[in-house]
Amino acid sequence: NAGVTQTPKFQVLKTGQSMTLQCAQDMNHEYMSWYRQDPGMGLRLIHYSVGAGITDQGEVPNGYNVSRSTTEDFPLRLLLAAPSQTSVYFCASKRTSGREETQYFGPGTRLLVL
Amino acid sequence: TQLLEQSPQFLSIQEGENLTVYCNSSSVFSSLQWYRQEPGEGPVLLVTVVTGGEVKKLKRLTFQFGDARKDSSLHITAAQPGDTGLYLCAGPNSGGYQKVTFGIGTKLQVIP
């Protein structure tokens, strides 16, 4: 299994540009999520999904859109990139049963918005 | 949002020393998880504690969940350079397991 994969690994955008961060998992997990990690702020939840066709907002959803058309894929879209969205983005997935379920993280996408 | 405070934020020790890092909250958590994150990579789950007072061991790492389920600690015995990394604690928000809160983390450096 490849686990959770993310593309691209690095990206530089100009303010106002749009882009999609890709995330895929091959473990048939129902739950997928997106986090951003900033110095001094820790990991903060952007959006999450408990299954295909179901998404919901996390702690910091503004400026980001998501959709979940398949179990495997959970892309994150930035429609109008802003410098405040410079961050490292992590996608994660897990099963939804029990309190001890393991959440698997991807390797991250490092985004710089100029 | 329930907050998780981790201390210390930074720790630099010599190989072979023991250390303890802490994860505290004013709120009760149904479970807490500890992750280790190495530079340039995503966090990797080390352990989940679910019962107040629970102690779990993973080789030289000992994890404890407070009796009131508001705090947790991670103790490393005889630290090794391979233990270097960012240690994060995390727990489900009161709103449900879908939303997970992370602490800022403790950055550990073990010097050979």
C-alpha cells in the first residue's frame, strides 16, 4: 500500500492565483482530512470528510474548498491564494470505528504564496 | 475548541538522558494520541490512550493518561539521537471524533 499520497510536494503561487492540492489514499478509509501546520500554531483542521459526498468545515476553513467524489481522493482547492495561506498542508485518513483508530498522514505540501 | 498545551516547547538533551514532556488541558478528553513528526514528513502515530490512569509502553517510551483525562505525559528513558523530532499530542474535540485538536508540540533534540 502507498498509504496517503500528496502532490505536489512544493508549490509557489502568486497572490490571487488558484490551485488544487491533491490527496489520495489506498486504504479504503472513510475519513479524510486536511490540516495546515504553521510555526507556533500547530496543526489546524481545515476541512474533513466522513465519506464520499460528505464534507464539513474544520477550525480554519475560510479560503479553502473541498469535495469528495470518491473514497480515495480528497482534493483541497485554493480559489484566490493569499500570503496568509503560506503553510505546510497535510492530508490524513483513518477508519471511523472506535476511539483508537490510527490516523495516517501524507508527507505534506509546502506552499508559498507571494 | 478544547486546547492542548504542551511543555516544554523545546528540549535539547544529551544521549542517554531521561526526559518527560507534558500535554495539558482544562477540558476532559475521551482519548489522547501522541505523534512524532520528523522534519519534512507528516506526523506518525505512536500511541492512543483512552482510559484515565492508563499507562502504555512502547520500548523506551512510556505514555500516561491522567486520572481525570485532562492531561498526559510522555517519558523517554535513555534518549537516543533517533528520538529527535517534534512530539505532538492530539485529542478529539467535544464536538465528536471527526474534529481533532493538536497541541503545538515539543521539539526534542538528542545530541550524540
